[in-house]
Amino acid sequence: MTIFSVRNVSYSYGTKKALDDVTIELDAGRFCALLGPNGAGKSTLFNLLTRLFVTREGSIRIAGHDLAREPRKALAALGVVFQQPTLDLDMSVAWNLQYFAALQGLSGAQAKKRIEAALERLSMSERAREKVRELNGGHRRRMEIARALIHEPKVLLLDEPTVGLDIESRIAITDHVHDLTEAGLLVFWATHLVDEIRPADDVVVLHKGRILKHERAENLCAGASLQDAFKALTSGQIAEAEAG
Amino acid sequence: MKSYLTALRAIVFREAWRFINQRSRFFAALVRPMVWLVVFAAGFRAALGLSIIPPYQTYITYEVYIVPGLCGMIQLFNAMQSSLSLVYDREMGSMRLLLTSPLPRGWLLFCKILAGTAVSVVQVYVFLALAALFGIEMPAAGYVFLLPALVLSGLMLGALGLLISSTIRQLENFAGVMNFVIFPMFFLSSALYPLWKMAESSPLLRDICAFNPFTHAVELIRFSLYGQFNGAALLWVGISFSVFMAGALIGYDPSRGLQRLRQPGSR
């Protein structure tokens, strides 16, 4: 079942086109990596998906709701982990979760239950009163992921969530997010690191604002490593652009 | 409706917590008007003759005259501080949490300025308590009538701060706000001298002061402190709030706002 649909979306900064006729359709319970080098347009796409930007060209539907026509319903079905941390470092872990729950309109027993479940998932129930500043980078990221799930979204967007983390934390977070798809959650994960992608994952290759490929990682590689396939795709485009 | 109030409570609590934990901000917020009251006003007392003008029914000292202006100054600085923290939040990313909430963006931004107003109201009352210790007391009922006036003026200045924050691209540009917003608003108002006094030196300056929304916020505060209602000031403050808030909502609207035009670096 298609739960996430981006159709013919374009976006420009003045005369410079950042996204050009982008179309992506994704089903529930999948892990989709949005792969692209820096400047490919990943963050622009994320800003459009989270309604920080809007465009008149194309449409975006999340869990059946058009983001332009029903922004509140569409946003309610969306969990987001931004590239930049968005935690209040001097507030406690529990308070950060409570604040987010309140911004989602959750309160009382329902919020309490969801926060307790989030802390349990993080194995951080004992550290709930600690300030976020005291957590390491990996724990902070996991906390942001758990926080993005408090309102039980159907789609989870993550914009390069492992940037700046050590290899151990990166693996733990990547594994954790892959596991989330088992419950039917669609994960849309922007990255430029191919080692975070598994063979059965969907891969969307974005380059210079255009979708170059959208298929399963194992099909994209065709025997080669994903790294090589990605390089071949994007460098081919660069050579093509230079020749043109 | 419940979800709206839940968000309001959380945003107000966050703002209050941040304020309490920034002791230097709390201290500065009180020292600034106290310096004006104790040092500046004492120096000007002899130089500036004041006639009896409403809402005063007798001759007053200059210290008494500038108290409402200093209350307004506290709120003005607080609103600009909130505006600064909005720009900071936007640069640091935490503003995104607010802007991607499914609750209406206009409501969340209103909560934000209401939270800033609540903090400024507390600051003003602490300042008035200190002023009372220095012998500058207002009529007892005035302290009660003051509250709604402070809420309105705080909302108006908060909406101005919100509007400014939507137009500022980087934190570094904020110094300009001090030069081009706070100082002109404060000095070109009735905070430090009555408008008739200003008219003596320049009718044009007087007209500018009369147009300045901050003048009307100060007058609303001044009249309420003496238990009097100033309808013209209330109207002016109300209109200014509506205009600033509408501008801020446009500024933060992703389809219409200035934000759309000025984020090429965020690809």
C-alpha cells in the first residue's frame, strides 16, 4: 500500500533549480534510503516534506493526506529526525519528550504512557531525569528517534541522522531504525553513506535535484558494491553534464 | 481545544524555565531599568520641569513619570530577547519542532509570544517592587489594573519581535535590531518625556512619537497604573498587535513568507 507519495515536485532557489520533477512512491513497512552527494537536494526535499518549504509544482501525500490541502493531518502522520539536533540540552530527557508530546497535542495519561514506552525502548528509564547534555551523541540521536515516534506516525523521516557519530553508534542506530519497519513503519532515510543501506532496502539516488534511480539496493548494485554503483551513477551524470 | 492548551502550557513552561536559568538575563532585566530610575531620573529631575497632565492630578517627580516608560522598556527588551532566541532556535534547529507540529502554526507562534509576555510581566512586577523600596509607589489598585495593560503591550511587542525574527537571516544581524528598533522606539516615545515637551523642541519629532506604537503601550501602562482607561492607547496597541502578528504569520508561512526566499544555503 502506497503510504508516501511525492509526485512531479520541483523547487527552485531563484533561478537555480534544486529539485527537478521528483517522483517517489513508497509502501508501508519499507526502509528507503535517499542517497545523494552533498548538494543533491536532499535537505530541500526534506524541507518540503516537513512543510518548512512549500512548492506549487507537484504534490506530496503522506498517509493519504495531501500536505498542501490537509497539512495538519499529513504532519500528524509524520515523524521527523532533523540533521541538526533539536533537543533542549539543559532540560531533562523526560522533559524533552514531554515538550514534544505537548507540541503534538498529547497530554495526560496518554502522553505519560507513550513517554514511558519511549524511555523503555531506549533503555533509559533510569536516566529520565538527567539533562540531555549529559548523554553522548549516540544516545541523543536515539532519543530523537524515540521522540519522533511518540505520536505513532506512519512515516519516519531521518535527515542524515548518523552524521558526526562514531561507527558503533552508527551501526546501532541503523539497526534500530531497520527494526522499526517490522511494525509497518515506512522509514525514509537521507544519507550519503552507502554502508547504512541493506540489500533489501529501497534506494532512491538523487543527484543535482533529479532522481537517477529508484530500485532495490541489490538490483542497483548488479554484482558490484553499492558504493561503486553509486559512484558510477553520479559520476556518469557529472561527465554527461560536463560534456553537454 | 485541549491539545491547544497542552501546547500553550508546554511553551510557556519552557520559556519560563529558560528565563529562570539564565540568571544574567534576569539580573540585566532588572538592573537596566533600576539604573535609569535611580541614576538617570535623579540627574534629570532638576533639568526637566513637568506640568500636570493626565493621568496625574498633581505635580509629580521625574522618577514617578518615567516608571511606566521603564515598565515598557522591560517589555521591549524582553520581546527583542525573545526574538533573538527565536532566531537562535531557528539556526540551532529547535524551531523546526514547533514549525512541523500538526497544531496550527499561528497558534504555536501566538503561544510563543504569550510565553514571552508572561516572563516580561513577572519582570515588571519585580521592578515595581524594587521601585517601591526606593519610595516610588503607585496607587494600590494600579498594580491590579496594570496586569491587562502589560499583557496587551507585551503581546504587541512580542508580535513585533516575532515579525523581526522572521526577517532576520542570521544571528549576527541582530545587533542591527538594537540600533534600528529598540533605541528609536524607546527614545522616540513618551517613555522619557511627555509629548508636549517633545513638541516644544520639534513638532515633527512629536508627531513621530505620537505615531510610535511604543508610545501608546507606555501610555496604556501609565493610565492603568492610576486606575484609568486610555481608549485611544488601547486601540492603537490593538491595531499594532494585529498588524505585527499578521506580518509575522506571513513571515512564517512557508508559501508566502520571506523564509522561502532566503534559505538557499540549506540545501
